[in-house]
Amino acid sequence: MAASVFCRRMLVSCNTLKRILTPQTPNCASYPSGVLLQRASYNPKPLKLDLRAPYIPDKSSEKTPEWQKTSKYDGKLYGRYGSASGIDPASLWPSHAELDNIIAEENEWHPPLEVMLNNIAAKQKEEAEKRMAKEKLIAENMAKMPKMIADWRREKRESKQKLREEKARREKLLAEAKERFGYTVDPRSPKFLEMVAEIEKEEKKKRKLMKRRLREEQLGTTVTPPVTSS
């Protein structure tokens, strides 16, 4: 009795182990959530690479395209076929000039960390100097502001005073022209302009005589007024 029970248990264990070890290859499986999982099979095509007879273009032939005659294409051939391509790997290395260009480009676009830090420090120093110069200029202008305001007010007062003097002189000339001619004269008329020129000439002569008297008084001499013809 005990032997039969043990045999049945061993049979159940063997069946369970067989189901676990047997690979499950269903095309689709259903899950409790209702999602249908489909297993796709992918069979890539084998790479047709014949290393026994690789295609090596004839660079001396006119039928060979120009892009197959470049060193870049030689690098592709060597990477694909290796030594079977017949290409010397040393010829694939850049020349001294090309290597210098590569190094220069590398230094320009990908400088070392030390160079980048130095550039950042130099830029920060330049910005700080510009800021200090700007602040200094603002401080100097602010210090000059009271004098600039005073000068502006003085110039404004002088301009207004000059306008008042010119207006008074113009009114005086118009009054003198009216007294001389007996009627109001147009300030744009030739008579008025001629009269103004004559008056300016007399004033100029008086100023010149006044300067001469002052100069002679400083020298201790007297001035004899010129004889005017009647």
C-alpha cells in the first residue's frame, strides 16, 4: 500500500517537472487582463560576404566611379575585408598636414579643461573690468552733475538775456527808424537794413576809440579826438 502511494507521488512529480522543462512555443497567449501577447519570429537573412573573392575596384579604370578611388572608400574596404582587400593599413592613416588640421580643429572645438577654465576666468575678469569702468564713469558723471546743472542753468539764463537784449535793440532800431523816416519801416526793407549797417559802423568806431583811450590811459598819455568834417 505504501509502495503504491509512493509510486503515484513520483509519477505526479515527474509529470510536473516535465511540463516545466518542456519549452512553451505558442504563437499567442491570453492574460487575465485581456491583453493578447503575440510572439513574432524574426529570421534575418544571412550576410552574403564572400571573403574568397572580394570586390576591389580598379582605380586605374575610367569606368570606376571617383568615390571608389578615395581613401575613405579604401578604409571601408579594409574594414569589410581586412587584409584580403589588398590595402596597406598604413596608407589609411592621415598625413602630417591632415593630422595637424585634426589637432587644430580638436583644440579649437574641444579644448582641454584647463584651457576652458582659463578662458572662463579671462572672460569673467574682462566683464568685471568693464563693469568697474562703467561704475567709475557713472560715479564721475554723478560727481559732475551739480556743475553740469549749474552750467546749463547759466547758459539758459544767458540765452534768455541775449534774446531780451536782441528784442530791445530791435525795438530801439525800429523806433529810431520811425523817428528818422517819419513812419514805421519794415525791418526787411533796404532803408532799414542800410540804417542798421550805418549804426553798427558808428558803434564799431566808438568801441575802437574807447579801446584806444583805455590803452593810452594805461600808458599815461592823452587821446586827441579825431577832427570830424562838417
